[in-house]
Amino acid sequence: MSSAYRDRLIEYRKACEKQLKPSRFEHSIGVAYTAMALAMKWGADVEKAGTAGYLHDWAKGIKIDEQIRICRKELPDLPESIYISPAVLHAPLGAHLLRKEFGIKDEEILSAVRYHTTGRPDMSLLEMILFVADYIEPGREQIAELPEMRKLAFEDLTAAATRIMALSLAFLERSGRPIDEMTQKAYDYYKNIRKDT
Ligand code: FE
Ligand code: FE
């Protein structure tokens, strides 16, 4: 890791500490390190994984009404259906703000942040790493499936991502929350290429 890059990671970490509430900041550190470990295991760019990990929930530091307002104004191409599940908005808004506020132009990083909540069909390695790291990071609330997911992430990343999508959809259904279109599309895509999950 070049020292310029290390300086940037320090800058991102400090910025996050200011932007996010303490528990979310702690989550971001957990996601950054988990994403970097997964990048080491699966041969992705470790530095990009760290950047995406630290900054993925950046837009969560903004109140939801304000998130909606900025998205309406600055991201007119977002599908109308996304506003049915406003909790998803922080992902595309985050990618937008990383470009605008941090000058991050790397499309791999931006896309990983954009899809970290929903996943999408045919994800890149970095997208999948961030998606999985967000779910399995050490501070994540203990759910029954978590130990198995953590192990699986280092054995078969796609299988882990597919299981996480299934669990998220089941959770949304159980709790009566609306299911974002992209989440369903992503799961359908991976379920079809992996009949075993
Ligand atoms: Fe998030
Ligand atoms: Fe997160």
C-alpha cells in the first residue's frame, strides 16, 4: 500500500468519524477491514476494498428526508420504485457524494457503494466483497446464520452472497417491509446460476 494511499484511508476514516454516529462509524471500520480481508483472499484490490468499506454508509449521516430531497434533485435517473424502500437510497446517494465530496472517480469503488445494500445481477468481485462484508463484519448483530455466513464468505463468496440475499428477502417479507426491485432481481439471478443455495 503506497503511503499516499495510506494517507487517504486515514482521511476517509477521520471523515467518517465526524459524519457518522459512533455505532455506524464502528460498523464502517468493521466493514473496511472485513472487505480488505476478503480482497486478500479473493484477489481483489485491497486498497479499493478499504475505501469502499470505510465510505459505504457515508450518506447514512444524512437524515432520510434530506436524502430523498438530494436524490430527487441530483439523481433524476434513479428508478421511481426505489422511493418505496427509502432505506436503500443511501447506497446510490453515497456513490454520488463520494464522487462529489471526495473526488473519487474509480467506477469500481463507486459501483460497489451504489449496490452495497441491494446487490445486483452479475456483480463485480469488489461489489460482491462489499456486499458480503457489510453483512458479516465483526460488529454485526448476532443472528443464527452469521457464523456459517462468515465461514462461507472465505470458502465460496458467491454462495455467501446468494445466501445473504435470501436471508435479507426473508427478513423483509417477515417484517412486512417493501422489497426493493433490485434486491429481488439480484437474488433471482444468483439463485438461477446456483441451484444449491
Ligand atoms: Fe448501508
Ligand atoms: Fe453498512
